[in-house]
Amino acid sequence: MAGCFKPRFIRLCLMTSLLGGLPLSGHAEEPLTWLVRDLPPMTIFNGPQKGLGAVDQLLPLLIERLPEYRHQILHVNRARGMQMLLAPSFTCDPSLVWTPARAKSIVFSIPAFAVVANGVTIRQSQRQVLAPFIVDGQFDLKAFLETRKARLGVIAERSYGPVIDERLQHADPQNLAAHYGNDALGSLLQMQRRGRLEGVLGYWPEVRYQALQQGIDPQDLIFYPVIGSAPYQRLRIGCTDTSQGRKAMTRINQVLRRIPQDSLLQSYASWLDPVLRERYLKDNAQFFQDAPDQ
């Protein structure tokens, strides 16, 4: 160390001391990209309620508790997000539905939270025309898709749950209008208003929010659960199935087990109508008990 007292070595020694004093985690940070979609009321990109969705509340908690990663947030649509999750990258989606097909190439977390399941939205003016497909307050999607003139709006690459996905898989492609855009649901609702679609698939709180953004009165719409579909869907975090993704998922599961659920539940429940909200909060106790993979 005697050389440090020579003028030309003083600066070098100071730099070495400073660098040596930095925490190792600062050097070990890996960039982790979170793929986030505009999915009100889970995530809200614009408007006065920007950042007030349930996933908007969850993501900062995850980031805070995973300091070993350098977090980046990327806004994508559903189709682009799936492309990136299937690529050899290091990306995660904070709100993904588990499916057998996805589980072959994406590593999933334990359930993060539960939401009211997807269903079919029709216009009030079509209620009588579509009455044959409405049974005890539920929509017979199978029978509807078997009719020649059925036109159903769907978001490309989205999973709507095992029952609905199976119905769509066996449907005539001519009966489906798949939208790939960033504002897919809003565009589908506009198509429905113009009479080009009879029904639109989606989450009811999401449909209501997007309808208002499109200048459509939600009172003009009716939402029906799909016959055979579970009333709720468990959402999980999904990461690329790589060594990095699997390692991150171990940590993510540890974090999820410690995050209080109350604030997340209330954040989501506030978007539901009073009757549905009361039922959702009452059923919450069983959401994560013996949670199946579906």
C-alpha cells in the first residue's frame, strides 16, 4: 500500500476503495422485465384512475421485495406479451391465467389473486334475439357458436379459462373476431355497437370500464357467465421457462406468501357492483384453499 502515497497513484487508490465498498448485490442485479397490459381494473394505463388497478398495487410490492433484480416495466398487448414469454428472454407477466398449453413453456407462480371469471356481454337490444342461448342467467356458449350466423369478439392469445377456451378451440373460425390491437376490447365493443358482433368475451369490470372509455353506456350491456365455467379465475405470475425465470419464480413464490391480501382484494372488489362485490369478498376465504392448477 506504500504506493498509494505517491501522487500519481492517489486517485487510483481512492477509486479502488470506493468500488470495493459497494455491496455485492449492486453488481449482481439482473434485469427483469415485467410485461404489463392495459387491463382495467387490474392495470390502468391512462385517465384519472391511472395506476389504481389491483395489479398496479401488487407490482410495486413485488419489486420492493425483489431487490436483487433491476426491474423494468414494458407495456404490451396480449399477443406480444405471449411472444416474449415464449422467447429465450427474462420476462414475467404479473397477471396470467394458467393453462395446460402455457404450462409447457412458461413457469407459473402459486395463485396471486382471484377475479370474477370471464363471460359474454351482449347488448340490451339483442336480448330477445339471443334469448335461446340464455339459460337460468347463464350463456350457452357452445350452442351459440354452433349457429351459422354467430359472431363473437375475442382478444387474440388471451385465455378465458378452461371451459371457454375449449369452446373457442372447437368453434368455426368464421364465428370468431379475434383482435390483436392494444385497445382490443374497446374496438370489439365498437364493432358490437355497430351490429357486427352479437357478443364479446371479457371480464365484466373490464367491459364496463372500456365501454365508458368508448362512450358506451354500460346500462346498454348485459353480462352473462358461461355455462359450465367456474365463477372465479385464479391469476398467477408467469415467467419465461429458463434458468433465470425458474430461479426468479422461487423468490416470487416466497414473496407472494408474505404479501397481505386484504388491500389487493379491496382494490379489485371496489370495481364490482355491490351485489357481486359482497359475494366476491364472502367467497374470498376459499380462493386459495387447495388451489388447482387450472
